[in-house]
Amino acid sequence: FWLLGAQLAVARGANHEAIRDVTRGLLLVRRLPETARLHQELELRIALMPALIASVGWASAKLKRVYARAQALADLIGNTPHRFAILAGTFGYHFVAGRVGQSVALATQVLELAARINDPLLLTVGHQDCAAAFCYHGDFRTGVKHAEAGLAMLDVERERFIGRTLGLSSCVGILAYEYLALWMLGYPERARRTSERCLALALEVAHPPSIGLALTNRTGWFYLQRDADRTLTSADEALRVAREERLGFWEPMITVFRGWALWELSAGTQGLIEIGDAISRYRAAGNGILQVWMDAILAEVLWRAGRCKEAFHTLGHAMTLATQ
């Protein structure tokens, strides 16, 4: 019943309640015979994954331990349908932590496993992982190719299920990565339409973490347009949703965009303070994939504030991360 409670809590976005339910369930599991204990613990660990993703992000040390334990349980059990979720989750952990080269190999494994099982749901997830990995690896055309393949299988009900079980609607994620790839390839109008479609799909799926991604994505689009007014308005809305739904992962990136907009509109120190604080929180959570973009924004504001040495130091740090 604690497992069922956790699954229902995740389905309605009550992620902290789900974490409490899983914790209570794990205490009871210890009293079961070994065979039943392994299966029941694995089910609880799988239910815990999307709740932790929504609340603390993909790259947290806590989530890493959950994946490691789930993998150990799967190895002990042998034949289990949860191997795909564990592999996809492991990809998400390394990708968000910023290990892009490793992520490409893992994303390819996720797609290959999905192809062997030949399930449209799993194939959509595999194409999303590949779109993300190749986009951030700089191979934007391959990223768009995977995005289009995943979107060709779009089914809203299936996306709701993916969101509940894996922490994010795959096609919302695909659209978020595709808009960046299209922008980098020089197709701003296609990128704009893709960004708008991303938010529309997230609202239709009605999955709070996916809405958090889509609102962050829209705020980033306004930043790329250098539209400070709409960046600030979008950031405020995104922060409201992130705080109401307790989506801690998205808050730092939104705040960085907001800090840039505040600087543009007032040239005061508040924007710079917000950016620095947000980057510190992002790093502390183990995240890395957006660090270079955050540092680039910080360096720009530092430069314009006359703090040139700090700006160059920040860019140097960003280049080191990009090389790694």
C-alpha cells in the first residue's frame, strides 16, 4: 500500500509525499522473505526515481545511490522489465551531471535496448536521450534526426505515462532539445515554433516537471532573442510554478535568465547577485550540463558591470568545463 500510495502521489505531482511513502515502504520490506524482498524493494526504488528527479534533479547523489541499488537488485533478480528504466535513468544522471561524451554512449545503448524490445514507448524515450546527448555534443543534425523520429510516435496518453514513470514527458524533452539544435543550425523561426509546441504539449500532458522544463525552455528562448521584458515575465511565471510544485531542479536556470533580464532592465546589482547565487546552488546539487551556458551569461553581466577580470576568469572556467 505504501508503494501504491507513492505511485499515486507521483501521478499527481506530490513528489515529496511519494518520497515519504517509499521510505515507509522500504522499512517494511526488510521484514519480507528474500525473494519477495528483492522484487518489492526494486518496485519501491523504481517508484522513487521520478519523485527524486522532480524534487532534487537528475544528478543528485541521492538519486545516484537509488540507481546503483536498483541495478544491483535487477542483477540479483535477473529477468525484470525495469532494466530499461534503470538504464535510461543512468543516462539522465550522467547527462545532467555534464558527462556528455559518456552520455552519447549511454543514449545509444538506451535506443538499442528499446529497438530490441520494439515498444513505441521505449523507442520514444531512446530517441529523446539521443536527441539530448547529440545536441549537447554539438552534432545538431543528428539531434534533430532523433527528435523527429521520436515525435513521429507522439501519443499524449503515452507521454503522461512516461512522465509519471520516468520523471519527464519524452516528447516535451525532445522539443526542448530540438529547439536549441534548430537555433544553433540557423533556423530561428523553426526554433520558435518548436519552443511554442514544447509548452503546448507540456500543458496538454499536464505533468508538472514537464511543464517546468517547458517554461524554462520558453524563458531561454526569450533570452536568446535578447528580449529582457519577456524574459523577466516568463521567468517569474516559471519560478512560480517551480516553487508551487517544488521543482528544485529548474529553479537555478530560470533564476539565471531572470538575473540577466533584471540587469538589462535596471543595470542594478540585484540581477548579478541572483545569477551568482543560482549558479552556486546548481553546482551544489551536482548538476553540470547547463553550467557553461550559465557561466557565459554571468561573464557577460560581469563584463558590463566593469568587473573584467572576474568575467575572464568565469569564461576560463566555462572553457575548461566545455573541454571536459
